[in-house]
Amino acid sequence: MNKKLEKSVYIISGPVEFELKQGEVISIGKKILVGEKIFVPEGKRIPLEVYTESQIELNRETKVEQITTRTIPDDWDKVVDYVVNNKINSLLVFGEVDTGKTFFSTYLTNRFLENKLKVSVLDCDTGQSDIGLPGSLGLAVFKEQVLFMSDTKPDALAFLGSHSPSEHFLHYASGFVKMVNYGLKNSDIVIIDTPGWVQTDGGRALRKTEIELLQGLGTNYCIILLQRERELEHLVKGLKKSQIIRLTVSKKASLTSVDERKKLREFMYTKYFKNAHTVEYDFENIFTDRGYFLSGEEVNQKVLDKKVLWIERLSNWEGLFVIARKELTSLEIEKIKKKLNVKRIITTTENNYVGMVSALLDENHEVIGFAIIEKVDFDNKKIFLRTPIYNKKECIKGIQFGSIKVTFLGQENGFVEPGTV
């Protein structure tokens, strides 16, 4: 269907694909070319700033709402000049949930590119990842303007393994440092898009840690506060005024429901694993990380034959790591302790592995992609993975376990407690 647009500002909601047939239209700082096709995913909305009478062709009926003012606050444009004049090389973007941090980061990226700066964006919002897979920190170095960060392939990745950093603080911090360093080496400025967790002990600690890490890295950083009132001021107490930029929240910013967030994550999983194939590895030819499995020495002695699948002796006082078909009872655990003469046993079930999203590592422990664990064959000592990077099988040397479980169709399917596998 065709729709004529007069000189004004519009909001178009996904899911929809549209093509600009004629006219002059800019969206999030990017000029849309005549003939260019744009796909807006479900749960996403973008503004269209129409400068001359224009026409778009939509592949389906959707809401195209005309509004009276720009969605870009005037004070956002001042950031570009400030960054250039003060040689800022890292911007830390703080804001509560649904304050438009990613929208702001996208707009700023397009404006910096327009000013001939080389820009990288670090996406730290693991629950709503746009660069990389949900559960990961993804960094992209941009060479051209974009409307959606999710259309960009990451140049570097770090794996958190969860939608929230609440139980993965150390992994978040180490990934943050690694990604920022990569961005500093490969661009003029790193824009750091952070999660909306800014309150309570955990939120305060994580945001303060990011500031301290940037200080430790010696960056010439600046903090962006996207706030509706003064809800972020506790994060910047004691910092120099020159290190803080307070900005207005875009009128485009709107609440995203829990269900919409889930659909966006599942869209990313489905997109990533769409062309996945099964690859297999012998236990002896691959290492594991962030778990007990394959970190000790196999125990060949049989106990509870029909129920226990795998036993490893761990380091010193750690005792045994036992994988069973189903959860072991306290009596069964005591029986194993007595028979193998140990005081401590860590147990898990084979079901914890099936469907687990994991990172795939090269020989340098760098993340080269992701996989869903399809099956662990304890009898033949093989692990089967579903991954779209099957053509790089020889480069995969390790598996980094996560906490997220999904189906092979990309639907969320549970959570694995850290430290249990």
C-alpha cells in the first residue's frame, strides 16, 4: 500500500517494511535514499522527518502517526560539538529503562559519521542486545549510517551468558574492559550504551564500576545522563561538571512491555540461528569455561548405574562433580560420597546442558560466535552443538557456558543457575 507524507514528522511502527518512492526523508540522523527499503521489527518504532512531500510504499497496513514536533531534542545536537572540541574518546550513556538510550546512540553515531569521525558503539544492554546476541556485550565499528544497531555485525564480542548482569558482575566487568579497549584502538570515539539498571545496590554498583573502569583505562570520558527529572544524579556525585552532559529524553521514548522485550530477544535468537547446523566435538578436543564439566579428571568407577552419567574428580577439596539423568536424592548423594570416599559433591542434571546458549572460543579465548548445546553423549564422550558458524569448526577450541536456554527455534526456554554446570 502507498502512503503520501506531507512536510511533517511521523512515527512508523513495526513490524513493517517500507520503501521510499519519492521525496526527502531523514530518520534518526540518517538520510533515507529513494528506492531504499527499510524493515522495522516488531516492538520497534522510528521517526520519519519529511522535508518535502514524499511517498512510501508499505508491505502491510501499519500505524503511521503524524506528530507535531521532532523526536530529536535540540540539546542532543550540542553533544557533537562538545565531543569534537574537547577530544572526548568515550561516552557513557546512562538512563533508566525506556529512556531511548539506543535511539540516542544511533542518532549520535549517524551525526558523528556525518562529521567524519570514526565511531564504535558498545552495546552493554544484554537483555535487549542490538549488537550481538542477547546475553552478550557486542561492539561494532561503524562505516556507514544506520537506523537499527541490530542490522550491524559485531566486530568484537564478550559473553555474559545472561539477560541480566546481576549474577555475572565479574564477567560483565571483564567484558566491558575488553570491548572498550577494542573500541579505543579502532575508532575515534566509543559510545557505550548501558542497561537501564540504575537504582538499588546492584544498579548503583554496576554503573559506578563502569565509571571507575573508564578512569582506570585512562580514557577522556564523558557521561551522558538521559533523565526525565533528576533520577540519575546519584551516579555522578563528586564528578567534575565538565564530565557530565545532561540531556532531555526524546519524545519518541515509550514503554516497552515485558512481552515485547521477550519477542525482540527471540527475534534476535531466531535471526542468528536461522542457518545453524550441527557440529560435534570429542571431549578431549575441546575445553570448557565457566563451569565444572570437563575441568577435572574423569572417574570411571560405576555408581548408581542407571542414574549417574558422568563423574569428575575436581581440584583438591572441591570433591566430585556428578552429572545425573535426574536430580539425585540426599540418600543417593551420601551413597556416592561413601563409595568414592569424598566429603563434597556438586551435582547437576543432563537437562541443564540441552538448549543452553554458549559462546564459542578460539585458541586465544576470543568469542567467535555462539551455539545452542543440542546433546551431550556421555557414553561416547561427544558434545553436539547447533551453530551458524559450522564452517569455522576447526577454529572452535572452547565452549563458554551461559545461563540462558532457548529452543532450536529461538524461543526462550529457561535459565541455568551460574555455578551449577
